[in-house]
Amino acid sequence: MIGMKRALLGAVVLAAGLSLAQGVDYRQEAVAAMALARLQTVAQGATGEEKFLAWAKEVKARAEKSYGAKEAFKALRQAQAALALFQAAQGEPPRQGWAPGPRHGFHGAPGRPGMGMRQGRPFGGKELKDPTLRAQALVDRAEKELDYYRGQDPLVKTLIAEAKNRLEKEPYRASLLARAALALISAERGF
């Protein structure tokens, strides 16, 4: 029994050592593969505004190319951007009462009401209820990250400009476009 435990421990250590030596993060590879599989499913039945669908297909092709080149993080972020673009093409929020939360792009701690995109930056009651202000915060963040990291992707600039144009009339779409831009910026910079 003790010999089996040692053999199992040795196999785990050997596998961990091999993955480190090869520079492969299998967990990140798996997450990227799942995102690409979901993206493939969404892309098959995608309908909506043609401009957004074209952008989404372009980013999907980038994600597949990155995954084939063993760039799992980049592929994951590009897949997230493509998913946001496919959702933006449809245009309507998935349900009434859409609000930011841990699953909608804002990173406040669950169970801590009033926390916004960054720790220590609370949203007031007015901002939480107003989708235009939420979308404006995402667009501003995307614009600042693009400037700070000196992003070179022309599609990111186009997405931010489109998000600004749709901010007043279509805040849901604007927030999705900003999220896609943020994901592409993250893919380009590598973190």
C-alpha cells in the first residue's frame, strides 16, 4: 500500500516536472479548448448585425490560429472577445434587469455590494442601476488600457469607437464591444 502511494506520488511529480520542462500549462490549454468549443457552437447559430458577425468571425479565426500555435492564453482571450462580439451582434440583453456582477465583467467581490470594477472604487446606487454609466465605465477602461499598453491592434480601436457611438442608445452592445476590446488588449499584451 505504501509502495503504491509512493509510486503514485512519483508519477504526479514526474508529470508536473515534464509539464514545467516543456513549458506547457495543461489547465490553461484545457480552458482555451473549452472556450473554443463554446465559440464554435455559438458561431454555428449566430445571427444579427453583419458588421459584428464579421468582426467575430475574424477574431474567432485568430483564436483558432493562436491555439494551433500553442498560445493558450492568447487563444482564450481572443475566444472571449469573439463570444462578446457574437453576443453584441444579437443586440438584446439575455434577460431584463441585466446588472454587472462577477459573471458579467465587473470584478467586485461576491457578497460585497457596491464594489465596482476595481477594489476600492464603489459604484453608487445611481451607477449600478444605469446601464449607460456601466457601459461608459467599461469603454473608459478599454480606452485607458489601449493607451497605457500602447496596443497596436486596429480592430481594438475600431471596437472602442463603435462602443462610444452606441453608448447612449445601446449601452448593452457598447459594454460588450468594450469587453471584446479589453479581451483583445489582454491577448496582445499576454496577461
